[in-house]
Amino acid sequence: MTNEIPEAQPITEKLALAWTHTARFLTTASQLVHLPATELPEIAFVGRSNAGKSTAINTLAQQKRLAFASKTPGRTQHINLFELGPKDAPDALFADLPGYGYAAVNKSAKLRWQKVMAEYLEVRRSLSGVVLMVDSRLGLTDLDKQLLEFVAARVATGEIKLLVLLTKSDKLNRKEADAALRATTEFLAGLTTETSDVAVTLFSALKKSGVGDVALALHEWAHGTEPFEASASV
């Protein structure tokens, strides 16, 4: 008699959200060299200041102040890591990267953080996915496009996955939402290959729309469970 290994069951939205709710602060660093070496899959959250990055992380974690949202956007200048999974056996990390593109930050600070973020996105070995927050009312800005072009090579080879969240989607009507999805999808199609793992979805922290879908996506990235069916795949 042989014991067959049971097939993995598709993860449910409820279980995926229970997993994101375990997020807890691990460490903070102002330079890449100060981040801990890890074999855990790391998912980075990036985006322009005021795009709703910290709010999205806090919504996924169901915690009000896990990711710190500065009263002065662009002032947070550290990479913050959060552990997920059981406390005695974490299985993934979220990395909250500084927001970019805020005019009040002085030029030297901008240049320093551009270098740190570029280095992180280019060489961080444990990086397995990037979540880009884009204000759905503005669409992809030049800075967003530059970031996407920068990570395109690692996305194209399948080394990292990419999910674009069109945030604050509750501010759009259906026609505007469809246009935002279409424009973003068309831009990404020009950067990626057929084997790239790329998706775009509408997201609203206020209405909680898209939250379950995103939790499923990130859980799949970390655990290789049921694939994510986004609002638009590229």
C-alpha cells in the first residue's frame, strides 16, 4: 500500500487574507547593506508619494499603522521589512520602499534614494515580486514608467513578478476605470514577454475593493498556490 501525497488545494480569499493579517514589523534600514540576508520570498511595495502605498499595506494587514504614512509625503526614507506567516516560522516578507516623486524632498535626498531603490530592485536576491501603486486618477506618470522600465528585465525573465494596483479606484466611474485599466495594460504589454507574470487590478482601500484579489496574488507569489485572476492580465 502506498501513501499518495494529496494535491494542494486552491487557497481561498479568506485564508489569503488571514495570511496578510499576520504581517508584523521586522526591521528598518536606510541602506541596502543593512537589510538582513534572507531566503524568504520578498515582495516590495513601491509607488509615488500620495499614491496610497502605506494605506494599501495597512489595509492588506488589517492594521491602521503597520506601514507609517508620514504627514509630509516623501519624508519616509527607509526600507521597512515586515514578516508574514507563523511567528516561529515566517514564510515571506513585505518590503515597504520610500515613496518617490514628491517635490518637497531636497535634491540630494532624492538622488540618494533613487540610488538605494535602484540597487534594491536590481540586485536584491530575495526579491520575488513588486507591487506598484499608481493613483488611478492620474495613471502611469513618467516616474512610474521609469521604474517599470528599470525592473522590466527581471520581470521578463520571470525572476520577479509584477502587480500594478490602480489605487483610489472608488473615485472613478466605470468608463474611467476601464480606461485606466486599458492604458496601463497597453503600456505593460510593450515591456513584458509572454512568460512574464504581470497583472493590473483596480484597488480601493476605502471600499475594500480588490483587497481579497491582491491577498490571493501575494499568497500565490509566496507559496505557489492557486494563480491570481486579476482585472487585467498582460
